[in-house]
Amino acid sequence: MAEKENSSEAPSLIPSLPEDVIIDILARVSRWEYPTLSLVSKQFRSLVASPELYAGRSLLGCTEHCLYSALFEGETRLLHWYTLCRKANGNRILVPIRSLPTLTLSESLVAVGSKIYVFGSGIAKTSAYCIDCRSHTVEPLPSMPVPISYIMADIIDEKIYVMGCLDEFENYVLIFFNTKTHMWEPEILKPDMEVPGERHQTFCGNYVHQCMVLADKMYLGLSPTRFSLVDDPAENIWREDDMDIMRSIKRATACVIDDMIYYYPRYDQDDDDILVAKYILTYDPKRRCWGVVKDLRKLFSKMKKFWCVHTVNYGGKLAFFYCKEVKNYRRGRDVESKGETWCVEISVERRQGEEIWGKVEWCGQVLVADSGLMNCLNVMV
């Protein structure tokens, strides 16, 4: 009889609490747990996606770093959105976000707070939009001041610097989007085609294939004449980068943490198809020198024949993604090859003698699919 009485007890009292109290409780819970909480009831499913919940998280200082990835899928030739989630056993997994629009290979992405800004394509246009990662919704941005193509963008001091072409690599412009006012600045800069410097480099006939912000300066890499430029926003003058940083690195395999570049040297000199480097490089702009992240030999000794490396600043840690092929997936009598995406979370610290040391905090497979990681961004939600 007692067992029957216990089994008929009322369920949890939380759903009977006022909604604002439930939101206050949920705001203090890690976002990693939200997928599980959304299964509790329709009310919870609605609350974990509500703007009020994320406003509460922000006010309470409970926001967290989350990784969003754009993966190229061969069948559609488009990029599809995924987010890195934690499973109950502590492992991670990349989960598709079906509600977000697909991307092309030529769009430029910038993460600011809880939003991802999407600019441009290979066709000159003025439209742009941002993704709100709290609700996985899309918000159109005001039209750009001029139609531009082949865009590269990054952020300095709450302004997104957007550089693109007015025509086929002959006339570049630099425009600015204010993330606080959500408006374009009226100023349109046209950098001099001839860049001051001993080598007399020029924008003309070259396209900007990558950019990076380091110590509040914007660095550009240009091709096919491979050279790099640096701009101090306070002066608005492009100069030759005498260290040629962007000539040496690929943006996808490099990221900035605490004003230091962390870079995986992508290709072996003898085989451009296989990544074999067993180290991660660092660049210190103050000391103007390169170094190697110490204590990662054990990690790289286990990694064989991998490619499609991406690095990202993950809340002060280094998230290192890579892909490898596995041929033991069966479909009926056939054996198929599938691509595995792996993620490594590495904490980094500076020790005596200015050396940078790394510690692997987690490593594991996060996706099995015929797709390749093309971009990865860190947002706060």
C-alpha cells in the first residue's frame, strides 16, 4: 500500500512555480544541460529557447563559451551549421542546427558576443545578416553602404572591419559596422593601391584571402602575389608587414589567444596532402619571434594521416579540430570510408623563460560524416 502511495505522489514542484522563478533557476544551469532539460516538458522546451532566459543568464554573469562550426557537405556543396554539445558521459558531439540557413564557401563570418555576423559572397551585394545563437534565429542587417564582393572581416573595439572589392580586385574599400548601434558607419575608406614599403607591393590584381586581428591591428594576406599588410586603425594607413605573418600562415589553422598567434603549420614540405607536423607554433608580436607550444608530443604521436585542421580560441583555451578517414563503416556487404572529425581542448599557459606550455584537457571524436570542417567560431550564450 505504501508503495502505491509513493508512486502516486505529485511530480516535481518546479513546473508549478511562477515562470519567472523557473527562468531564474534555469539561468544558473549550464547550457550544456539544456538539451536534456528541453525533454522534461513543452514548457521547459519553450523556456530554454526564450530571450528572457538568456537575458537572465547575462545579468547573472552565467554566460558560457560555445563553439559553432560550419561544415562543408559534398552532396549539397554548401556549408551547414553545427554546435558542439556535451553528452551525459562528458564527451562532446557536433549536433546539426537545421533551422539556420546554409552558407557558401565565399562568405565571411565574425563572432561577437552571442551573435555571428555573415557578410558577402563571390557576387557583389549589399545584404548581410546575423545569427542569434541564443535562439538560433536570423536577423537581417541594414544594407551595406556599397555593394562589395570577396569580403574579409574581423572586429576591433566593437566595430567590424569589412573589406571587399568594388570590382575584380582593382578597387578595394573598407567599411565599418558598429555592433553597439547595429548601424554602418558613414565613413568609407579606399586604401591606396600602392602600399608604402621597400617592396612596393600593391593591392591591384591581388585579392585578400585572409585577415586576422592581433594586438588591435588588422593583418591581411594577399594573393597571388603572396605578401601581408598591417593596418593601425588609429592611423588608417596600410603598411607592409616586415615579419610577413600572413604569408606564412593559413587563417583556418591559426587563432589568437591573449594577443598571441597559435598556428598549426598545415602541410609537410614533401607531401601537400597529408598533415604531418607534430607541433603547434606561437607568434609573440611584442618579442617579434616564433616559438613552439611545449608538452604536446604525446598528443601528436597518436595522430596519423589527418587533414582539415582548424583552431579557435575557446574561452582562452585552444580548440584544435582535425579530420581523418576511417574505412570500417559497413553498409550491407560493402565497406565504406567515412570522415571522422576530432576535437582536442588544450589549455595554454606562459611559464618561466616566456615558454608556452600546453595541456590536453579533452580529446575525442565529435562527428562521423562525409563532411569537412570549414569554419569554427566561439560565441557567448
